[in-house]
Amino acid sequence: MTNLKTRMAQGELLLGSWLTIGHPVVAEVVANAGFDWLAIDMEHSAITLAEAQLLMQGMASTPCSPLVRVGANDPTLIKRVLDAGAHGVIVPMVNSSTEAERAVAATRYPLEGIRGVGLARAQGYGFDFEDYRDGLQTELTVIVQIEHIDAIEAIDDILATKGLAGSIVGPYDLSGSLGVPGELEHPSVAEAIRVYEQACASAGMPAGYHVVPPQASLVQEYVRRGYTFVGLSLDTLLMGQAARDLQAAARAATC
């Protein structure tokens, strides 16, 4: 298992993307593009658990770490994606330290947590359980999404949660919680983001952001602002934008 958690703690720039298409070929192609991590989206896509495992298997021959954004802060969901082989989870809508502690506990076996023991793909189907168990504390990556004004107001306590690797802003839901859905440049959203950035810097924790448009210049801007865990677009936009650009260039070349 690639130790993404340690790389995050060392302040390394980790560039990833989002997977919403439930086919392992897509995961394999995108993982081989050089991303450090890919988030399999089980919150806002039709990807099932069985498909998520196939996506992880598609990534297995690459150095890219598979993460899963689960649909909720639910110990059963978290347990199942980890047993399927995820290197970590991105947990949505975490608004308090109690909710952050719940997310971490769901990834840990007793006595450190509440996760039940299974013998699935992650544990070598029973043949590698001891190695998996002994590596949990240092290798599993738990990332919480900061996507509500309540989370911003509790950000210092959330970031202090033991076992948390980092966090990532969900800008659209954050704007919605402020009554300005989709208005990412609104002063209230900008101020919330500023509070988040300062809190991460003060806590020495990695700051994360999902840059949705497939534009490298936007990534550069967030890196300049101190973000080290950056998601760049998603599979459908990467494919769609490349297709649009190529066909437009081809038509222009024939004029």
C-alpha cells in the first residue's frame, strides 16, 4: 500500500482526480496518467461497491492510491470500501470534531476504533490479515470534507482530531450552506475559505481543494495559496474537454 498519509504529513504536493465512471479501464487509464491518488465517488455517482472494487483492481498495477468518497459518515460503508482495498476514505459533510472522530474510528480495529474484522480483498482474502492489521495506523488515509459553514466554525477542533490525515474543501456545498449556492466568488464563501486556509496553516495540516474545471492554471493558484492535496477535475470532464479541444482543433486545421 502506498503510504499516502505519510506523504501528506510531509507536505508533498499530491495531485489527484475524481472517478465517476464505473469501469476499470477508465480507472487504469487515468491512474497511469501520473496522478498520486484517485477518488472513487460513491456519493454523487452511480458507482456500486462491486464496481468500486473493480476500479481499485484496475489501479492495482499503478503507483496511484485509490481513495473512496463514501456517501455518508457511516461505519458500515467505510468498513466495506476499506475491505475492498481502498487506501483511505474521503468522508463528506463532517461538521464537528465528534463527526471527525467517528470517521477515524470507523477505519480502525478495536481498541483504537470500532471497525469490524473481515477477510476480504484488503486482507489478502484472509492470508495477509496480520500485515494489514499492523499497517493500519500508519497507512490508512482519512480525509474529511469541509463543506458547511458549521465545519468552518468548528475547523480548529476538527483538524485536531487524532488519526486524521487531512481535509478537503467542498466549495459548492459550502456556498450552499451560506445561502449562495454555486457563487464561489461570493465574499462570504471567500471569507470561509480564508478561515479554513489559516486554520490548516496554524495546525500544520494539509489543506485540500477540488479544482473542478480541467485547468492547470487553477491548480497553480491553489498551490500558491498553500494547498497540497489537490483534486483536478473528474473523469467525464477530462474526457469531454479533451474531445472538444481536439475536434475543434481538427476543424480549425481544415479551414
